[in-house]
Amino acid sequence: MPTPSVPVERPIMADAVQGGRRFAFLLVDKFPMFSVAAAIDVVRSANRLVGRDFYSWTTVSPDGDAVTASNDLPLKVDYSVADIPAVDILFVCVALNLEFPGKSKVLGALRAWGRRGGALGALSVGSFVLAEAGQLEGHRCTIHWENRAGFMERFPDIECTGNVFEIDRKRYTSAGGTTSIDLMLEIVRGDFGTNIANAVANQFQHERIRSAGDRQRVGPERDLTGKSEKLRKIVELMADHLDEPLSAVQLAKSAGLSVRQVERLFLRHLTMTPGRYYMRLRLERARELLRQTNMPILDVAIATGFTSHSYFAQSYRLQFGRPPSEERRTAY
């Protein structure tokens, strides 16, 4: 067996799971099937490649009742939160609607699990529930990009990086979707080394195993791969300073360029000026806050760098074709 190149810290396991690793997935109605299936299939494939059932998994719901995934497929589960067996990591996977039947039981179970020193994880928006249960304090985490703005407003003291996944001691979080693959591949790499992790990735035609340092999304331009590294740096800096926008001079200086060079860089790769791109980033964040939080519209404007309510409303309408107040009334 290859020697692990980068060990993943393993929590204390009960005797029932010595010599292997067992995961539990806590599911509620309308959970994202893809995130869970991707995570499980990675370790299933790892078992096949190492020639033994090193990894195992089980499913849990608030009351032990069957749940329905977001794609309306029904799924029987093995346990209720009151009867979770000994596992290495308990992953939370919930729906976009964070209010669900049995939530108080789930929060109580997560707090008890944390008090006992158990490892906890979250896929996609499950980080919200871990944070509500007080299990992310003092830890780095991540969450799906669409929900990060609301998370950061609600839990300003928790470091939410926006990376594809985070492993911080006994807390494992991923942004959902294909990032579940990357998180589990990192766990496999810690147990069996890079060769096995790469072999599993190849089974799924997963072109590149992303690291925890990879950002899941930067700006409206979904993929900046292959574009200028200086461009990527400036865009990331913009994304990190939406509430107090940096000046053109500050952005240029950060990349060691002149303002004119930055302008040419954006026009060549993104077909718009840096100022226009920055405005799009700020307005996208504003839309996320309007959809995800109950913040007053003026507070949303301030949180995205607008000092004038009227200028914010005008800019928002020009970008999205509707005023902020109408966005707030729309259900998603």
C-alpha cells in the first residue's frame, strides 16, 4: 500500500470501524443528490481499486424516515439522528430551504456530536446548518458560491473562504456539486497516496484534482483558466473587496501593472473595462444578498460598496432589468 503523502487527521473511531473508515450522510428532503452520490462513488471506486472494503457509508435522516432528493428520487435511510452509529465523519447535506421538519433534532445531534469530539462535514449549503449548531466556530469552511454572501452576513466571525473545499482539523466542508469529488479524493489521498487518488479521478474522467486552495468561482466569468495570472489576481482582489471597492490605481499596483495595462488586459480577455467588471461583481453580490437574506435594501447597497440608495437602484436595474425591491419579492 502506498505511503500517504499528506495525512488527513482521523478522529478517534469506535472498535466497529477500526481498520477502515465509515461515513454517515445526514439527509433531509430535497437534498442535492449529485453532491451525495459524487462523494459516495469516490470512496466506492477507491474500495474497488485497493481491493477491499476500506470505506463504508450509511445514511441518516432526522426521524429515520425516507427522504426525497431534489430530483424527486425517493431514498430509504438507515438511521435517525438519535441512532447514528460510530462513524469517522458525519456529513450534513440539506436543501436550499434551510428550514425543514426535524431541524431542532438535527441541531441537537450535531452539537452533541461536536461535544464528543466527533468529526463533522458539510456538502454544499450544509455549512449553514453546521454553523447554526455552533460547530464551525474557530474553523475555516466553505459553501456553494451562490450562498456565500448570505452565510458571511449571518456568520461574520466564521472564515468562509469560497474555495472548492476546506479541511480544518475535524471539519470537512465542500461547495457541493463536483467539489464533493475533490474533497473525498483528498481524503483518499491522505489514506492511500496520490497514485490511488489519481486512479479514482481517472475512473470518473475527472480531469484535474482540485486542492483546497482552488477557488470555486471568481466573478461572472466562470472560467479564467488559461487566462493571465495577473488578471486572475486582480479579479480575486476585486471579489475580496466588494464592500469597499479598491481604486484603479490600487488594483494595478497589486499586479505590478499600470492602470492602462490593466485596462488592456480586461478588454483583451473579458471584453469590458475593469470598472465595468468590478461593478458586475458588486451587483451580483447584491443580488445574492437580496435573495438569501432579509437585509434592508440600503444595507445591501452599503455592503456592496454603494453610498447612495438611488445610484444602487439605478445600477441594479441597468444590470438585471428590474429594481432591487422586485428581486426581493421573487421566491427562489
